Amino acid sequence: MTSHPPSTSSVKKNRISYKPWGTYGGKDVFLFKLEIASGAFVEITNYGATIVSMVVPDRNGKLENTVIGFPSLEGYVNDRCYIGSTIGRFANRIGGAAFTLDGATYTLEKNDGPNNNHGGPGGFHAKVFDFRVGTDFLSLSLTSADGEGGFPGQVDFLVTYSWSDDHELTIRFNAVSDKKTVLNFTNHAYFNLAPDHGDILEHELTLPSDEMLETDSGYIPTGVISSTTGNNFHQTRIRDRVKFSGPSQTGVNRYFILKHDDKPGMRRAGLLTERTSGRSLEIFTTYPGVQLYTGDYLDSKHLSSRFKQIHPFDGLCLECQHYPDAPNHNNFPSTVVEPGEAYDERIVYKFGVRA
């Protein structure tokens, strides 16, 4: 992996260009642009392996950004909402910030009350990755030391982004550990398909799910798998699942278990649409479920890439991942990875337009 390109303002390799974007922790940070013939593009930085923008056409061909992002590195360094970040070593929460593996208890960093969330404060979202630019892909890599954040095993991690001519972004997570450990990676992009980036309450969502995880008040799974009846999404406005109490609003932060197999090894994870722009977003994944988070706690002291203040419900996350807190539930699919075992999962975001 290379991390020291020529010192020119911008370097281009086929459809991928990149330029210096600052430094963090003494390491160089770059902004990468993956562009296709239509002019649609995705921007990614090697700080946090973060998606900075996803610029795609509306029904009239107008190109606009469809994710929340910041115009400079500073916004991401100071961000506490994981905006656009790659999440690791373990996405979502681990209850009590601890788990037991082969009789040994591992104590993790607490960063969500008594729990560990998204790998802890020093998770992958706050790391500078090495990179490799291919003909039509960008690979970002890092090595997470044994014991980092409290997790066992040295983990060699690779995330690869590819952007196709049919407006399809594929994210592939690969990893291997030298010790038995638990792994769960995702991306934390906040989507907003609207032309003005107002709130996402009028977006419509379909989730192919009949089951979801029951959680306690801290969003830790109880171990009970319940029906989605009354909480399902079938071309449902986000507004219709938000609870209003005076000036306050409580959205959705829930893990849905996916049911459909649409491609070999892939499941349909959701369909998000926005009527004003006509934009649609289909999501496919190899993961067994998706965490829907409607951005209740979104906030930042930095203006977004549209030079607007970021507020709750300005974007929503559809985080394809393994079951949260899986290491503490024997009835959940295992997230244990053996030494030398290959971890290989994918997420696909496919953009389109509707009449």
C-alpha cells in the first residue's frame, strides 16, 4: 500500500483522482474521487475510510450530493456521529463493553454509557488508512494491533470501493486475524436524497424484513427476536414511524433481520425513495440484517458540505452488518472469526431515478 503520492495538487489514475486533504496524527490524508462517464462521482477520504459525497442525478439529470458530509477534514476529525465512516472492529453496541470468548473475558472501552459502540473511541472511524488506487477501485487498509480497544488478535483489514457506470457503489470488507476474535464492519453514511437536503421525514422506505431484534432502553438486544408488525416498512414515510411528543421527536434505531435472497450470496436490504427528486437507492448485502437509524442525535458544530447546520433527521443510516451484541448471545449468528479465517462481506448501494 502506498501513502505518499507525488506532491502535485491532484493525481489521476483512469477514473480515480486524488489530492492532499490535510494531515492527522502526523499522517497524510487524501480526498479521492471516483468518477464515471455520466459525471456522477463518489468522494472518499482515507481518514476513517469515510464516504464524503455520493453525487448522482435526479430525474432531470441534475447532479447533487445524496449523503451528509463536510467540506474539509476538520469536520470529520471533530465529528461524533460517525458521518460516512467505516466502522470497526465491531459495528453497533456490545453490552457492558465486555464479552467472553473461550472462557476469557475481554473488557472493551466504554463510549456509550456502560457499553461499547462502533469499536470504541479509537475505532476505525478515527484511523488514517493506507491506500491503493486501482484501475476502477480504491482499496484502503490498516492493521489493528492485538488488544486495541480491548479486542483480541492482530487484524489486517481491507475495505475496497468500486463505482460502476450504472451508479452502483460496491463496498467490500476483508479481514484476517492472528487470534480468535469477533469482527463486524459496516459503513455509516447518512443518506438524504432530497434536492435541498431538508429533513428525511418524507423519504419512503421499504425493508424486506419480518423480524427485528428487541432491545432495552440503551439499544442493547435482549436476545428476543420479535415480529416487525407495527414497525415494518413498506413504502412507508419515515415520518409515520417517528414518535412526536411536543417539540421532541423520537425516531428509529433498530436492527431488522433480512429475509430475501435476490442475488447469489446477496440479500436485498432496502429501498429508499424521495419523490421530489425522483431518486431511489436500492441496497444489497451479504450481511444478515440492517440497522436503521433515522439520525435522531445528528449534530455538528461544523457546517455540512452544503454549508448548512446539521440537525436531527437530516439524514438516515442503513447500516448492513451482523447482529449487534452478537458475542453475548448464543442464539444470534456467530461473529467469531478463527485465526487465519477470511472475513469477506459486501454492501452495494445502487442509485436510480423514478418517474
